[in-house]
Amino acid sequence: MRIDIITVLPELLKSPFEASILKRAIEKNLVEVHLHNLRDYSSGNYKQVDDYQFGGGAGMVLMVEPIDKCISQLKSERDYDEVIYMTPDGDTLNQGTSNEISLKKNLIILCGHYKGVDQRVRDLFVTREISIGDYVLSGGELAAAVLCDAIIRLLPGVLNDETSALTDTFQDNLLAPPVYTRPSNYKGTKVPDILLSGDFPKIEKWREEKALERTQEKRPDLLK
Ligand code: ADE
């Protein structure tokens, strides 16, 4: 997979890819992530990428021309499966969408800023609009980092234990069951006996029951 991220704040997006699982995925060549500074595609001496909105009103809008230039440059080099725009009015990200996007090969992710992008960017270039939740961030960068993390960890070979993404919360529209590690008795609070029994079919059944119980309690909407 290759991900090209277009942003006015590339420095905000560096560190998520320089640590832990995402870093390892890049080192293992399972994914390439390229950051593109929108300012490098602006014309004129002032490197302008945003402007006042027509009709008046507070807040700047990212201009269509630099975004067009950047996307056209990338598209001249390879085909893209999706041009994703991160925006609070997009479709809310969930595990199903993450699974689906993780199967794609080449992605462009565009981060909005200020009041967003000129509507013509959305009409002409964007194939998919994604929100990470009903709240407004100062820009799309942190949302793009969340999306990248959610999809990169699903790529084959990224997680050490390949099955572990399959048992994640949400993978069957269920929350994950409780987990425990040593010590088996912490200040009198004990790990459920069943987990120490070595009876794996029984343990599996217990986990399924607990997952269902937890989902009923915390997220009954997932069971509908
Ligand atoms: N940009 C600003 N807020 C956002 C959100 N909630 N999701 C995606 N992109 C955003």
C-alpha cells in the first residue's frame, strides 16, 4: 500500500509514522507514506494556499489550484483507488470502513484546514469523505493519522500475531472480552478461574459470552 498525504502542516504528521507499529510497517516495506506540503504547489511569491471566502464570512478556505496541481502531479505518476478528504461532515469512520480501505493499493488523503477546502476540490477530485467523529479538530492532520493507523495495522504482516486484529473490538460488531495478565491474584483480586483452567474450548466460549455481555452493557446499538 502507498499513502500520499496532502497537508499544510506536514510536521504535525511526522511523529505518528516514526514510532511503534506504523514505523515497523514502513521499515518492513508493507506501506509507504509520503507527506506533501501544499505550499510547494502554490504559485506566486507568497506561497499562498488559502484565501477569504466569496460572499464574506470568517475563516480562510484552501484554494483549488494548489490542490489540483498536487493531485494531478501524483495522478500522473500512478493510479489511485481513492482520494479521501478528511472532514467533520464526512462519513464517520468505523471498523468496517477501515477494513475496506485497508484492501486498497494507492490512496491520497487530503487534510482540510481553517474553513475547509474550496467546494470544487470536493466536486472534482475527492472520491470519499471521512470524519473521525462528531467534533471539530483544527485540521485534518490528526484525523488522517487516525485513519492511517486504523488501516495500516490491518495490512498482512504488520501485527506480529496475525490473528490479533481479528479479535479486536468491533471486528464482529462486538466489543472485545476482558483480558488479564500476571499476577493471577493482585491484592486479592483474582483472574477468573476459567482462564487458568487450560480448557481452551471452554475459554473460547467464556470469551464469546463476555464479549456479548460487554456489548449489551456498553454498546447495545452494535447489536441492532
Ligand atoms: N477535520 C476537522 N475535524 C475533523 C474530524 N472530526 N474528522 C475528520 N477531519 C476533520
